[in-house]
Amino acid sequence: MNHSRLCSRLKSKKKEKKMSKTFTELSRARIKESRQLVISKLNDSESFTIAQQVLINEDQRQMTMYLKGAIHIENIDGLYNLRDAVNEAIAKTEK
């Protein structure tokens, strides 16, 4: 098998692996009129993601689309740390 065919086959397998991930949505928060943050748990794992979801209204239909570049959090401790950081930012802003 030549090099380019092998590289193509490896890239194809990587894409299949990435697409097989499934998530369970845990919560969401509207951050702009047309954007939400969605916190999900990766099934069969202890990790979480925080993704931006765009809400699109077109011809009386509402569609959603996730933006690339989600934040990955390894475990529940990371989620606690995120909560603490958000609470600290709120406290400092309210002063």
C-alpha cells in the first residue's frame, strides 16, 4: 500500500472514531439572544464538554448548530473548579 493511500485510510479511521462519541446534555444557559452554552457528559467516560450552540431562526423554523472548539473537562473535579471560578467572577463583578 502506498503512503498516500495509507494516510487516507488512517484519517478515515480517525474521523469514524471521533464521530462515534455520544453525549448526554446536562444543562444549558442562554448567553446571548441567539447563543447558548451547553454542558454535556461524554457517555462511557467521566469527562464533560462545554459547547456553544447557535440558535438560527429561518422562515419560521428554529435550527441549532454547535460551534467547533468546545471546552473539554476531564472529570467532576474540573467541573467543580469551573463552578468556583464562575462564582468568583460573579462575586468580584457585583462588588
